[in-house]
Amino acid sequence: MRIRKLTILALALGLLASAPLLSAQTAGQDMKNAGTDTKDATKDTGAGVKKGTTTGYDKTKSGTKTAADKTATGTKKAADKTATGTKKAADKTATGTKKAGDKVAGKPDTTTATPK
């Protein structure tokens, strides 16, 4: 029984004595792992920034093209409406000028309805 207690005590002291050696190896490995984790995190961050930048560029390019297309369409519509409005105004001006000339010449107004 006494030998058994001494054996257990010797094993316990052996474990306690070897603990600093095990922790020293673990600390070194922890430092290596921390460096690797930092490197991997940096790579992931760089990849994320690249993807975000690329996506932002693509979206900006697409939005700019859409805006340019919409502006071109709106400009064409505005030009068509302006041309139509100008033609109507020119026709009315010509009619008004003709009426004014007829009044000066003493001709009767032919655009009014005659009573039946």
C-alpha cells in the first residue's frame, strides 16, 4: 500500500514538473496559429473589399447607363413635343396673320359659322 502511494505521488509530481514544458510548446503553437489566423483574416477582408468594390463599380456603371438611356428618351420626347407645339403655334400665327390681313382688306370672316 505504501509503494502504491509513493507511485501515485511520483506520477503526480512528474505531471506537475512536465506541465511548464507542455505549456511552452502550446504557447509557441498558439503564436503560430494566431499569425496564421491573422493572415487568413486579412485575405478574407481583402477579398471582401475587392468584391464590394467590383459590385459597386458594376452597379454604378449600370445605373449610369440606365440614366443616360432615360435621358436620351426624355430628350427625344421633349424634342418631339416641342416640334409639335411649334408647328401648332406657327399654324395659329399664320391663321391669325391671315385674319388680320383680311380685316385690314375689309374681307368678311369666313371661319365663323353662318346662321341657317
